Amino acid sequence: MQKRIIPYAVITVSTVSVVFSGISAKAKGDAVYSLAAGAASDILVEDINPEISDLQLCAGASTHVRTDLPTEEELEELRQQREAELEAERKASFTMVMAKTSDYVNVRSNPSTEADKVGVLYKDCGGEILERGDGWTKIQSGELVGWVSNDFLYFEEAAEEYAKTVCKTYATIDTQALRVRSGPSADAEIIGLLEVGIDLETVPEKEATEGWIAILYQNKLGYVSSDYVTLHLSINEGETIEEIEERERLAALEKAKLKTKYASISANVDDITLLAALIQCEAGNQCYEGKLAVGAVVCNRIRSGSYPGSLRDVIYAPGQFGPAANGMLDKALANGVSESCRQAAIEAFGGATNVGGACHFRRAGSRDGVVIGDHVFY
């Protein structure tokens, strides 16, 4: 699924302090600038803090120090000009619509519920208005072109506001290089440096601190100065029927690869009951596929050679399966196990797997892998 990027805010307009070939930027805070050999630059002297900013001049570069700082009137004119540009961009985005649904909405070949279905818009998908009628609107979202009932679309400001709630927000670095800090403060530790043009996902759930944006940096929380970034939304595009069919075909092929038949493991009634009890503790509230996946993980460990070679040793290995350590497994054995968990254990011992050779699982969303129900297997 492709994504469409739209700008929705620029955090601030700052004093013009450094001019590189007619391009203005600010030379203080966490921005780092440099001039190449032979370059010439006018530098407006402002409050440059040497502790947190660098103005690097390579060999042969020259500068001319000026003291004629912009007046308050000039700065106000710049601010108003930028606000006008942002307002124009915002109004231009009103050609956008967002799907008004908790799941997906159908897109049709003509403005009628009787018309052929040509694709779908999911809840985080948007599109451009091609033609708007009283009851239906023709939209384009990626390769998808068709009609959607107005009852299932957000328009204008409502579309923009809704997009902010369901779409990810990214920060684009606007300066030559920008420091990433461990906290929302110029005194916080520097943990990285970002180049101009890089996009990073923001962390909107973090409480906002004036002048700072929380971002994901190398899978960790970091902060950048809001003076040097532009925020924009990443809006997903809908899928045509052909794209859906191709995606499902590829997914079916990948799923088939995971359902390899491994060599069976010899197991007696007690072994089956023990594995079934563990399955019940770990996935008793999951679908049958989720139960089988847990059994397959245990059997994959027995086969792998990296774990103990017996069922009991694998299950009761220190720090591996919580129910074996906290007493839940013993309770399940005492109370009896469900027939579905027992059947999953029998299949797993027989060599069945729906997660390939995965030897681990945890709560879904914590890492990449095969997601079945509430667990991800890897």
C-alpha cells in the first residue's frame, strides 16, 4: 500500500541569521552548519551559543560579519508571509478526503450501491476529490479511482483533523545537520546527528514540550528542536481489487511456506497432556491456529539442538515459559485440559507447524514475525 505525504504544520519562523547563496537559515540552537571551500557567506551576528551550535568554515571559505540585523517589522513581514504560505497549503489540502469508517469502505465504479466494487479505502486511507456530488464523490487514492458514498467520507477540515488521529506524523529535517538529544532540553545528552531531508516518525503520545519534538531514533525515544523540522502526515492509499487479490495471493504463498511438515516426535499420553496444558496456559483463549503455533514452537525447540532434547526439559527450562515457573502449568494439569489444546498438541508432535521453524513467541506488536491472534512467532 502506497503512502501520500501532506504537510500540515511548520513549527516556527525564526530570525534569519545565516545566508548561504541566498538561502536563509538560523545559526543557533541544535543546528550545525558548514561552508565549503571557496564559498562566501554573510553572517548576521545573533545569540550564537558555542556550547550547542557550530558554524564550520572549510579552507578557503570567507565570511562577512554584519551588524544590521533584521528589524522587528521585517521579521513580522517574514512571519506573515510564511503563515500565508501555510494557509494556502492547508486550503489546498481540502481537496483531500478521508475514509469515515472503523474498518473499510467500498469504492465503486459508479455512484450507486449496485455498481461494481473496484476497491476499498481503509480507515487510515485518504484520496483526492475528482468530482463531488450530493450523495457520492469520485476520488483517486493511488491507483484506485472510483465513487464513494458521502456518508463514509470526511471532507475539508474534518478530513484533516481525522487524519491526525489515524495517520502517523513524521518530522522532516530542514537544516544541514541536527542533533538528537535524550531529553527535551539543550542540556540533554546528544545521542545522534541527523542530515537534512531525513524523515523520522514522531511520538505524539509523549507530552509536548515547547520547542521540542519527540521522535523515534534507532528504535529509541529522542528529541529534536522544533525550529528545524517540518511535520507532515503519512496518509495511506486505498487498494484496487487487483491489488487486493495480488496481496492475498502472495500472503497465501508465504503462509503455505510456513506450513511445512516436519519429522514427528515420539510422545506418550503424559507428553501430550503436558504439552496440551502448556498450550492451554499460553493460548487457551486463542483460535486453534494460535494453539497449534504454541505447540509447534515447543516441538521446534526439541528438534533444534539448541535446547534440551526432551519435552519436559524444554518446558521447565529456567526463564523460558512463565506458566511452568509460576504454578499455572501444574494447575492446568490438575484441572484437565480442553480437547482443542490436546488436539493441537497431537498435531504438533506429528510434525505440523503453521509458523515454520519459529522457536519463540511473545505478545503481538513487540517485534516482527508471524502474527496469529495475540501473539507474534519468530
